[in-house]
Amino acid sequence: MTASASQRVPTDQRIPATVITGFLGAGKTTFLNHVLHNQAGRKLAVIVNEFGEISIDGQLVVHDGDEQLVEFNNGCLCCTVRGDLIETLGRLQQRGNLDGILIETTGLADPAPVASTFFVSDEVKKSVRLDSFISLIDAVNIDTNLEQSNEAQEQVAFSDIILINKIDLIDSARLTSLEARLRRMNPLASIYHTKNGVIDLSRVINVGAFDLEAKLQVDPEFLGDHAHEHDAAVTSFVLTEKRPIDINRFMMWMTGFAAAHGDNLFRTKGIFHANGFRERVVFQSVRMLTTLKPERLWRDDEEKQSVFVVIGRDLDKQALADGLKQCVMNA
């Protein structure tokens, strides 16, 4: 944190906003939930942006009636829904009792257009302060992500705070070399090591780490009109199924599909109505790494169905839809 930033925080009465970035599957939602679980009575608003038509992450964010959750799943904050973000920030500051705003961007977001949003609107600039950009790093897959995605590179280079996440999945030598690589890409960011996104919140929340003057020195066009275009080959689609899923059959099919499609399958996540489970079953994968676990019980007022989101490059939606149908119980 720069000296000028640290001097601003105590006297700046605007609502601090923390932007959480990181490529697909880095652990942004897990980190966000860590913050919400340990907020110590702070009144926070949460904005979640999903790259797709249905928000799985929004359903996995832990929140209560004292918080406001806003979901954007009709585009990306860095381009198509920036106007919606400005409008939402304006509405949130009118509440007058917020201690902070947390914004989880899609894993394919370019951070610069999101950041400039806080400076192009006079109303937002007057009431909301951009506190920091936090970039979560998937320690296992970051090398592949950096090679394949300009957004992954920009997220690292632009961040004020870098969390090297999933350190339990790599050895110490790998961690040392990874930190050195990230330090070369961004010599100014604070770097911390995390497992499941767990960190002392005093290091990352309301720290005044964002420095506009420093960003302008690196990129004089930072506040310009950024036109960001996503790779047209990268798509997101949603598969739904109301019949119970045989979760063992699903895992066998998904393991084979991931092995066959390699690096083109970036991210999958789903909430499943699984045969034999009273709970919702949450499945997530990042390339070849997968997790599957029961979550909470289904509520009486919600429809039991499986919703599966797939993000990748040049994927065949029909082949995936056919594969999911084969996982239906007694299919």
C-alpha cells in the first residue's frame, strides 16, 4: 500500500468497493464467501457477474437479509453491462448504511474497463471509492491460463493484491517460481498465499490499495473508452434436467469428456438434483480438477432440477446435452 493511499482511507467517507478478479476457477466465489463469513457485523452489498445466462455463483454466495445481492448474468461488467453497474452503484449508495461493496467479476473480465467505471460517472465517483483490485490465482492452472488468455494476463498485471490460491495443490518449489513470475508481471502488487481463499481480512478489505495516479503512469489511457471484445470461440451455455441424475454415471461421463477435450474445457459448475441425495449436489471443475459435494437441503419452495454451466472454447453443446441425458437415472 502506498503512503498516499494509507492516508486517504481514514478521511475518505465514501463507500469502499473491492473488485474480485481472477480467471475461471481461481476461487473467487470461495474467497467472497470467506469475506462474508468473517465480516464482523459489516453491512456489505455483493455484486456477482456471471459469464452466462444463469448465475450458479450467485446461488453459492452465502448471504443473509442484512446484505444485498445483485446478480448480472446478461453480459460482462467490462463491456456489455457497464451501464448496469453504474446504475446499481448509484442505487446502493442511496441506502446510506453500507460499510462496503464487493464485486465479483466474471473470470473473463478485463479489469481496466471495470475500474474506469468508478471514475467516469460523477455520481459514482462522489459516493463510492475503489478500494482495491484483488486477483485470485489458480496455482495449478495459471501457466496455461496465461498462455491462452489475454484476460488472465491483464488480471494479474492490473491487480493491487494477488492471492496465489490453492497452494495446497502445489509444492514449495513450484510456489516460489510462480510467485517470481507474477512479481515480474506486477512488481507493485501485494502477494499472499492462500488455501480456499482464506486470509486475514485486514490485509485485503478497506486497505486503500488502489492508486489512480500509479495506474495512469503505467497506462495514460486508463480512463479512456475501453472497447473490450471477448474471444468469440469462447462460449458459455447452460444445460438443465428435471429428472434425477445418476451422479456416478455423470462423474464417469464428465471425466471422459474432460480428458477428450483437454484445454478447451475451461470451467464447469452445476447444482444437481442427484438420485439418492436429499441435498443439492454441487459439482465444479477447472480443466481436469473436479470437486463434488452435497450442499444444503432443497427448500420446499424451489424446484428440484439440475443446472449445469459449461465454459470453454469450440465446444459442442449438443454433444454435451446428449451426454447429460445419458446420466439420467434409469436412462
